Amino acid sequence: MRIRADIARLLESGTNLSNRAIAHQVGASLTTVARHREALGIAPHFQGRRQAPPLPTADLWRRQTELVDGGHLRWLGTTTADGVARLVDSGRVYSVPVLAFQERTGQVPQGPVRPECGMDDCVEPRHLEDQLGRDHLAAVAAAIGI
């Protein structure tokens, strides 16, 4: 595709002109301007107000905790019927222990995530383990005779 300099200049100017405005200004079709936009790797024009980006979920869940003795984070938000801390963000329901575990490890947990510190409602990432982590800790304890 041959890129027209006049269309490219308007698209790359940062003025956020619509395809229609550019087509009218340079005497091109809407399809031609859209193809130029795509060929140049410029995002489609957005009309209207842009929504603010969603809060990072980690920041959102941490706002609903309080630090207590022993370095624990107590969950203050809502819970499931089983008492698991949960967070609703942008219509999605998250398990807070899973979010905290993923924040610490960068991995998807294998099996349930539970606090290993003795405080049932603790969501401190360093106090949480998944099944794989618990199995590893049990194997280490067995190997050293604990």
C-alpha cells in the first residue's frame, strides 16, 4: 500500500482527528483513512470520554486490610460463605488469598491458598501458601526430622 503523506501527517500529528475529519480535509474515503491508520499502527479514533484505567487489583485489595500484631494483614472486606476473603473489581470476583499469593510469587497457585501463620483471615502474601508450597514445606520438615 502506498502511504499518502497528507493522511500520514494528519494521523501522526497527535491531534486525535477522526477518520471522517481527515477524509473530509484531504478528500479521501473513510476506508482509505482507516487503512492508512492500520498500516501506520495508529489506534482507532476514540470519540467521547475515556474511562479512567481500572485500579490495579493489588492496590484495591490492600486498601481493605489492616496490619495487626505479628505482621499479619487482616481482611476487612467481604467474604464467601466459607469465610474466604473476596474482592469484586469491575464485575469480577477474586479470591484475595489467590491475588496475594500471585503478587508474591508471580505464579498461579496449585490448589487452595491458605495462611500458614495460624491466623485464619490473614492475607499477608508472605504468610500464604498453595498446596504445592505446603507439600514442599512438609517434605522439608520430614527430611530434617521436624
